[in-house]
Amino acid sequence: MDTQRLILFFVFVFSTFMLVEGWQRDQRAQAPSAQSTKKAGTEVGSSKEGGGGAITKAPAKDVPVVPERAVNLPVAPVAPVVAAPVGGGGDIVRVETDVLLAQLNTIGGDLVRLELKQHKGTLDKSKNFVLFQNGPEHKYIAQSGLTGQEGLPNHHTRYSVSSRDFKLADGSKVVEVRLEAPEANGIKVAQVYRFTRGSYVIDVSYEITNGTAKPFLPYGYFQLVRDRKPPDGDSAMLPTYTGLAVYTKGEKFQKVAFDDVDKGKAPYSKDTQDEGWVAVIQHYFLSAFLPIGTTPRVMSTVKLDGGLYGARVVVTGTAIAAGQQGTIRTPLYAGPQDTKTLEDLAPGLDLVVDFGILTVIAKPLFKLLTWIHGLVGNWGIAIILLTVLIKALFYPLQAASYKAMAKMKVIAPKMQQLKERYGDDRQRMQKAMMELYQKEKVNPMAGCLPIIVQMPVFIALYWVILASVELRHAPFYGWIQDLSSVDPWYILPVLMGASMIIQTRLNPEPPDPIQAKVMKIMPIAFSVFFFFFPAGLVLYWLVNNILSIAQQWQINGAIERAGQKARVKA
């Protein structure tokens, strides 16, 4: 029966996941009305205006135009930005810190490649993990620019730079890269990237000098552009989210799936002064532009040409008087989904770590797991100890369940006799079985409630192990060198299958012969799923099963001995 419950549990997990995903899709932003669509197109560019220039350097029609509120301000006339003619593919500027290897393109100042030195590749662990790249097979970059007046630099502008290589010097905290735009209409602009030691936050800013005789109000746009290719190692057996996301203080965290953008169901556009951010999420990693404070901004998700998608924020700068200087600044986080780091960076940013619908349970479990790891220094041992703690917490409930199953096993011979006596007369057989249950004081449903109570905890722990970047490439012992990947020798899945078979034999055999055969085959068939699960998840289930077997074995033996004593006395 415990194996039956385990099988049903997995079915419940996958079914729940699919239902939740469907519910989330229904709850995402619906297609806007004609009026709101028009406004979104005016503020940040419609999908047609957000075209392939993101990568291909087409004419600058894809540059966001100024939000409508600007027309009421005493500044220069509003006009779409038209970039100067651009030739060639630009030069690459390389930047190295202790944690990042970055590449910038002098055309547009795009961040076109980003390697994380402390995280190894998913498929090739001899190389650094690459988050941003601009190759023929995969495009994922960060872009930015200015708008609000003709001639301001955007992601088509050719910048000049003093060097092609920058490296964080020993003893220095920051390395700065300045990209100088050509002066246009009396306005000088420098795009500045600041990389900080030990940090995945890249400060992106524009230093603007107004050399004209009139004030003007600049706007900065910052966008993440990505195709929909799933990250390396993505598995249909363990589906994780890859797509866009937006957060505002009022509307909270919202995922915007690529499919919904394709269908026009969720072209998100929000004009707000709330704290918020836009992001692109994939398993274990994310990138997010994090506007500072409550500066007015417009956040949007758009479909671009060439199979690309954008998560964009347009922020309002401060009006710059004639002869004065001003700055527009928006930090970019591009790195691992480290919960503690994300909590400290921006409100709601830690929500990108997907602990499923049971986050309220999963977060304390994650903190407990992290605390145990701090003591033992090995994530595999931490998983084992956490499983033991949870098992101990639910010991009384599971004991009640196993006692009910053990009693069922004791009266199994009598149930078989009833089956032989009444044959196919199900009505009489059911009546006789109920009388037997009353006589032996057995409640066949007694084992269900404890399992239902424990199920939320087990589901939450499942998602903790699946979603935590801390377990990525974390070694255990021996042949298990990555708890986030499948067991290379499939030893843990085989042991898991064996444990399920042992549990089947400890439980009473179902009276129905067909059901009995199914229950004997199902543990073997279902254990195939574990061949595709990360080793950390299989380790958790294996330890849980071993503890369950030990507990059930002890309880079965105690009840059988009690029954034998009762028969001797009789």
C-alpha cells in the first residue's frame, strides 16, 4: 500500500504541476484593449516597432519613442531617434572581473556575451557557464539607449572606447568602461559600465552633457532580448520555466511566457512609479534590469522580429538645463538565482526562484537545508539529514499509517477466505469485509490521512531540491559529482526501484488479482522515471524509502508478535 501511495503521489505531483501551469497561464495579463494597445505602442514601441534591429542593426525604427507625458513638459520637441549610419559589426570590448567575463559591442554598447567564472557549463563542465551570447544558434543580450530628442545615442549608435581590454586590477573594487557617443546637436553622451568585485550587478548609466541653449528631458530604455531556445540540459521530465517576468509593487510578480506573447495574450505594458523590474528567467539563472527608487518608468514585454522577445523598461531622467550635466542609471543583475542575494537587491526579486505553489513551506525547508549544509559542508549529506528530520517529525503520523497497513496484512488470510467463499458476489463480499473490519478493529482508511498531511511537505522539498542553484554541480561522494544531474551510473535509481519492490512486499497484497499484478509491476515500471531525475532528488526519495521500510518493518513485526501472543493465550 505504501508503494501505491508513492505512485499516486508522483501522479499527483505531475498533475498538480500541469494544473498550476494552466492556471498561471489563464491568470497572466490578457490582451489589452485597442486603447491600451495604442498607448503601449506609443510609449515603448509596438511589436512592429520593436523589430529585428535588436540584433541585426536595422534602421532605428525599433528604438522606443518617448512616453506621452513628455509632450506636456517644457523641453525640446519629441521625435523618434534616428541613428547615424552604421557600418560593419562593431568592435568587441572585453572585460574581466573575479566572477565575470564580459564582452561589449561598440555598436550600441550591447552586452553581447557574459560568462560566469564561478559556475561551469551545463554540458561541458570544463568551460564557464555562458549566460549572454550573440551567436547564430542562440541570442540573449542586454541593450540600452536614450530617447527624448533627436540625435541621442541608442543601440544602433557606434561608440568609441579607449581600450579593447579591461581587467579588474588587484586591490581594486571597480573596473569602469566608458563608451563615448559622437556629439550630436550640442549633446555629449557617455555610456558607462561599472563592474564590481565579487558582484553580478553591472551598473549601466548614461552621463549626459547638455551643450545647447535649451533644457531637455532624456529618457533611458533598458531591455533584455532573447530567443526562446531552452537552456542547455533542459528536460521534459523536469519542466522548468524559461521566459520573461515583470514585477511591480502593485501587481507583484508576473511571468510572461513566450507562447502568450506570440498569441498576443500577454503583451505586458505598465506605466508606473512603483518599485519594480523586468527580467528574463531560466533554470538556476536570470538577468534583470532594476530601476532605482520610484522614478517614473514604463515596463513592457514585446515580441521582436527574428523570433526574439524583449523585456524592457523605459525610465524618466531628470530635466537637464542648458550647459548642465545629468545621469540616467539602471543596474543590471545577471547571475545565479541565489535567494539571499536576490532578497537584498530588489523587492520581489527572490520570487524568480520557483519553489512551486507551496513556497510558504518550501522557503523554511530551504533555509533549514542551507543551515544543515553550513554545518556538514556537503549538500548530499544535508539532503539526507533533512530527510531524516522530516521523517522524525512525521513519525507518529506514519506510525499510525503503518499500523493500519500491518493490521490489514495480519487479516489478509481471512480476506482471502472471504474472496473464495463469495466469489464474484461483490455485494456480499463487501458486507462480509466490513464485518471483518469491525470485528478486528481495523480501519482500512486509517493510513490515508497521515499521507495527505505529509504530502505538502514532500512536494515542497521536491521543488527546493529542483530549484536551488546551490545544488547545481554540487558533489556528493564517489561517482555522484553533481547532485543536479542524473546519476551517471544509474546506481541510485536502481536502488530506488529495489526499495519500492521491498515496500510492496511489506504491504498486504490487494484482494483483486489484477490489482495485485499491477502493484507488482508498477514499482519496476515507475522506477524508470528516476533514471531521468537529478541525483539529489533520487537521493532524497531513496533515503525516505529506506527509513519508511525500516519503520514499517519494525511496526509489522510488533503487530505480528502481538497477534501471535493473543492466539497463544486464546
